Amino acid sequence: MVWMAREEAELLAQYAVVFEPGDPARTGRVVFWDPAGGAPPPGPATGEQGAAELVAPGGAAGEVTLRRVPVLRLPLADALPALMLARGRAGTGAHRAAAFWGGALALGLHLTARERLLPGVSAGGYDAWRAGPLDPEDARRLRELAEAAPAEAFAAPGTDPAELVRAFADAVADTLPRTAAAPAATGRDAFAATAPQHVPHLRRWAEEISAGLDSGVRVSLRIELAADGGRPPVPHLVPRAHSLAHPDLALDADELFRSADHALGPRAQAETVLALRRAAGVWPPLERLIPVPGRLVLDDAEVRELLSGAAHRLAAQGVDVVWPKDAARALTARVVVGADREPPAELRSFFGGDGTVGMRWRIELDGEPLTDVETAAVAEDGRAVVRLRGRWALVDAALSRKAREPELPPLTAIEALAVALTGYAEVGQERIRVAPGPWLDALRRCLAAPDDGGAPLAQPAALTATLRDYQLRGLRWLERVTALGLGGCLADDMGLGKTVQLIALHLVRQEHTHSRGPTLVVCPASLLGNWEREVSRFAPGTPVRRYHGPGRALDGAADGFVLTTYGTMRLDAGELAGQRWGLVVADEAQHVKNARSGTARALRHIPAQARIALTGTPVENSLAELWSILDWTTPGLLGGYGRFRRRWIAPIEAERREGVEEQTTARLLADLVRPFLLRRRKTDPGIAPELPPKTETDRPVALTGEQEALYRKQVDEVMAEIRAGTGIARSGLVLKLLTGLKQICNHPAQFLGEEDGLLPGRSGKLALLDELLATITAEDGAALVFTQYVTMGRLLERHLRERGVEARLLHGGTPVARREELVRSFQDGAFPVFLLSLKAAGTGLNLTRADHVVHYDRWWNPAVEAQATDRAYRIGQTRPVQVHRLIAEDTVEDRIARLLESKKELADAVLGAGEQALTELTNAELANLVELRSM
């Protein structure tokens, strides 16, 4: 199988498709052609350009004729991406014939995933898997698919749609189970290797294996409850034979064996006996039906065996068990949480204490709970049929056991809340549906709809600002979760006013005795001044002090703000933990996204009535970061990290890899965290309509000759080392390669370490930056220029100074006082170009004087890049903002830029891990990514 780019797949999906069967089935070819007479596009290396005799439109309108047309033939394995992309997209870019075969592929994949595979030997004597056994639903779907085929899908003369669709399903079944590693794993090539194996001697073996499994008859087992006066009815099992060719045609076994003259054909009796003999290997009581099947009387134990798993095992063998509609599946067990207690008198102490919530099984009939007397009847051991409310119901052993032993281990208060929010609980290793009790359900509805249309909480009188509507709703949400003694993460986009909402929350909490107390704000050192100014501005008279630097002390901390840094907090966690805090706030909470770091552990050590995290990127690289933040704000909600990874991360990643459209696990996780994570974007309706427009532009630039030579040399030399490397050493070499290529794309002087070297004329990016800044400054504009490399920032500062452009550089080593001075000077118009290190200046700065943002190089993480852009595009900005991303053409930067565009679709779930994720690429994939391509 060859790798196909999405662009190639989208192009191929626009062409008509026919299928040419092969012997064996996996050698069949998918043929792409243009009914209008044009040539198909070049395909992968495994493709074969040629011609075929096809029925195609003729010269006159509406006429068709048999003519020879150019085609592209691909092995089925290599055509999969194009067909899957075309599926269901007819009329929206994909040709209807390609969409049809995409649907046939989906059906073939479904059969293969269910392990409906039979070994066989082809007409030519080759090993071949085929799709089967087919149940009636499979046969119906294949038949309906063939009936719906467009003409272009069967343009080869003499083609029978039903036979060709079945041949295609066999080709899928014969292709997918085979891998290069399979022969070594199985110890033989037949039925494992991709290359055809000539095995005529295995034909009889394959026929014996498949005998009856893929016949024209399917068998089901119908359960009937025969009335017996007032006593419990006697369960009967009735075998029934169904025609695969005509699914509506079926006969009970006693009728089938009464005479050979029936519509199912002369082999139906023998095939039915064979099917029942195989089924008896799964469930031995069926042996009593052989040699002449008829009705079979079942005892209670046998009915319970069928109910408790035997029916599922039979269904896996193609034998369905059909239960009475009025007796089966009506009786169910459901877990209920919190139904056995009154609502807590005080939720805040309930969630903050050691209270538990009961969890138990509840037996229901048609969704209605049973009474205690009815439940006792179900609990009676050994009874398979029970009369409830005027009808008979079937009871399996597991259901009876749940009725006898309904109590389950209790949950903590926060665990019960998590169960109520998702509707699921884990019992053992099984995820099951749960019904919350009335009070818990009311709390769930309250939390699940934080913006439920009610009147926003009035802003506190002491706040000297007018909050916008969305900020008032944010305040209401913050007050609600903290009033419960819980916490949350305010994840508004940068620039939407998280700080003022938090200050308003502090003031609201001071109005109530139970929540009054000082607020500890932990933030990066660069934000201390900003917090101090904002508190003094919006809450004048509220005490605010810094706990930072020599001589720091907590004496006198009362009901105001105490501001400290993450570094100081880590050093003084013990002293800070000794203070009674009404609220602890972690600003730029991505600094504690690693729960195992010393900073995160120290923060967890500080007790508080409530905790709030502020961040614009609750997930930068993985869901583990979301867990780290919420496990601090709302401990226990997501469970321990090991459980969180098993319960959430692994299934979500699996759903994404498999392309599952309905990502159930991701939706359940969203239901769970939504009440505790408020996420608003500038682009959301009604959030910040007063913001001016923002224009983002990718600006490709060509490499200079020097850059191109350095780039090729770096690829050749380091790729040779990577191919010879393994494990951690190889990962390090990959990062070395990528870093070197990015530096070469920036400027040769950065890569070569030339601090005082010549700069003009050696870099395409630098030349474009000069042009951009000349235009920006001529129009009296101002620009932020971001680079992830301090070295590159210093080179740019020297270059601009030599050109007479006023510019300043801010990076991670800039002292706090100097940092604040630079920000103030830029905002006051002292210089037009602000050079910024991305990690040091990507958060916490208000630089609304800038109307242009230039990303000189890219961080390869959309969330981090967006945060940097938001230094200028935030509330207070009055001019349109233009974002320029400089990208070296035909390089790794160019290809990563395309990947970043697709990554935006996943920004709310799992964002990529930047360069680190690329260390997992194979050598071939990596070489394809970094290759310098000339257009």
C-alpha cells in the first residue's frame, strides 16, 4: 500500500470509477476514467496508465457508445483513500460512480471488521479470502447497493451489478487481512502474504471449512412461550430457515422437513442440519435438534444460558435468536445514583466534605421501576420466566443477581456529580448508563446550563467598570461554581477580559460572610504589574500587595489581593498554605499543565475555599493538560490520571484514528467538563462585536542560493544519521534536523552562529520583513514581530538598527521592571517595531497599539501562535489587525503550514505536540516532509 496525500485523493474522487475483478480477488483493479473523454490524473507509483473498452457518452447528446478510453488502474489497497473520501459526497466534488464504490467499500470494511471472512481457493488455484458468511441484512444491503448503482460504475460491457458488487466485497476481504508481517507471524504464506500463492491442494480444505457457512440458507432460532393454564408458560425453541436470495422467504423447521417440495430448494434441509450442527458446537442443547429438527422444549436453566450470553455467541456464528416481543428485553437493570437520600442541606460543605452518595441497581419493566415485591420476584433464584403486571417477562441470571444484590460501592460527592453530568458510571471495567436521583439531576441541569437565559448576576457596586454582557455571564458562572465550593477554568480568548471578571468575582464574594477572604493570584512575574494596576483601576480601595522578592511577608493579608509568582509560590508553598484563602487563582494556568512538575505540586498544596484557573489555552498539546488544570480546580471530577487516560484519552485517540464520525467519548467528556470550563472566543456571536476585523495572510518567500545549499546539506547529512539511529537518539536527531532547517529558513547567520555576520541579501524572509516594515512605518503603523529564537531576535534588532528602524527586543531574560518599561514605551508610541520572543511574550501583554503582527517563524502549534497574535487583537484595539506569517516556500515550513490548517479542526480537543510529534514519523515520511522541492 502506498501513501496518498489528501490532495491526490480529492482529485481522484472527481473521476468515474469501475472495478475490474481479478484472480485471486485481491488482484482486482480500481479503474479511474473520465466520461467526458479526458485523461485521468497521474496516480501513485503503483498506478498503471492505460486504456479500457467502456460504455461512454457518444457524439450526440444523450447517446452512449462502446469506445476505448484512457484510464488509470490502481490496486484496491492504494485506491482506498480516494474511495473513502468520495463516499457520500456525490454532487459535492466527488463523481457519483466514485461515491458508489466508496459505499461498496464501506460495506466491505464493515464485513471485514465483523470478521465475516471465509478462506477459499480461487478458480485459478490461488489463496483468497472472501466475504462471508452473510446474514440476511448483509445480503439485503449488497442487493440494494447494486440496484442503486449509477451507469458509470458499471461501464464495462456485460457487467452484472450484483455479481460485481459481491466480487468487490470479496476483493476488500482478500486485501485487508494481509500485511508484510503476516507470513512471519503465521509461519506460512498462504492466506497471509500479499502476493498470490498457488495452492490448489488446499481447495478441499477450504471447502470443508466454508461448507454451509456461505450457503443459500440462514438459520434463526425463535423462542416461544407456550401457555400452560395459570402456570408459567413453557419455553419452546423453533428453528427457522431463511432464503438468502429472497430474505422474505422463510420456513419453520417442522414445515421444512415435512416435505422436500418447498420454495427453499433441494439443499435447504441439508444446509439447515449443517448450520444447526455447527451451532450445537457453540451451545450443546441444540444437539437435540439433530438429525431432524423440530420444536425444542427448554428448561429454565437453558433459557437463562441463552439470555446470559449463549445467544450472543450463536449470533456471532450467523444464527440469530429471536425473542418474544412482549417478553424479551422489556425487563432491564439500570444504575441509579443519589435516589436513596434527601438533597444535602448545604451543597458547599457537601462537596467539600467526606459525604458519599449511594449507587444501586434498579430493575425496570419497559423503563418503569419495579416495586419491592416485583423486584423480589425477579430476584428469586432459578426462575427464567416471571409474571409482572399481567405479562410474562424473561429473566437472565445476571438480572436476577442484580435484583438480589442491588447495592454498589458508594461514590464521593464529586464522583456522583461527574456521573450525573455524563449519564455513565464505571462498574468494574464496564461503562454503563446511570440515572441520577431527583436532587442530583436538578443540580446537573443547573450546572450544565450556566447561561440558561436567566438574568445575569448584577456586577458588584465596588467595581469601577461596566462589564459587557458576556462578562456578566462569566461572572455569574464563576460565582455559581465557587459558591458550591467547587472551581473551574475560565478559558476565554486572550483579550476578552478574564482579569476584570475575576476582580468582579472577588468583590462579589466579599459581600457574603461565608465566602469572604483574601484572594491569592499566582501568575508569571511579568504579569505582577498588570494585576496590580488592574485591581487598583477596577477595585479602588481593595488592598493589593505583591508577595515577591526580598522581604516578602503575608502580614496583614485580609480581604484583598495577594499577588505572587509561580517561582515564589513553589519556594514558599508551606507559608502560603498556612494562610486562609477565600480564593486561589492560577493565571496563565498552562504553566501548571504538567501535574508532575514541582510548580503544580506546590500549587495543589495550598488550600482554598475555591480555585479558578485562567488560561486562553486549556489544551495546548494533549488532554493530559486539561486533566492537570481541572484536577486542581475541581479535584476528583476526572479521577486519577491513570483512570483518565484509560477512560478518556485512549478511546478519544482511537476514535480519531479510526475516523469515527460520531465521537461518543469526546462528546461525553465535553458534557463532563463543560460546567467547569467556560470557553469563549472573539469570533463567537455576541462576545466582542466591537472588535475590528482581523486578516491573516501566509506570505511565502523563496530561499536564497545560500539558504538552499545549507538546507540540502542539512537534510542529506542528518537524514543519514537518522536512518542509522534508534529510540531516543533518533528522536533527538529528528529534532536537530527540524531545528536546523527552521534556522536556515530564518537566516544563514542564525544557523551558522554568526553574531556579527553580514545580514542583508542572504535571507528571503529578512528581505520580505524589510518590505513589510517599510510599508507599515510609512503608514504610521506599528508591528509586533514574533520569533521563537532569542538569537534571531537579536539579529533582527541589529539589522533594523543598522537600517535606521526604531525597534526593541523583549525576551525571557528581560527583567520585570525593564519589561514593563518596554511595554509602556511601545504603547506610548516611543518606537514602532516590537521584537518579541514567542514564549516570553506570547501571553499576558496588552499591546493594542500594534495593528500588524508578523510571525517571522512559526511555533507549529496554532494555540500558542493565536495567543501571541492576541497581544494586539484584544479588547481596546480600534484598528483592523493584519497578521503576516512568513513561510519559506517548498520547505518543511510550507508543508507544516498545511498541516496546521487541518489541525485547527481539532483545537478544542487534542492539539498536536509540535515538533515532538514529528519524531514518530517513519524515515520515509520524514524525508517526504523535509525534502526541498522545486516548483
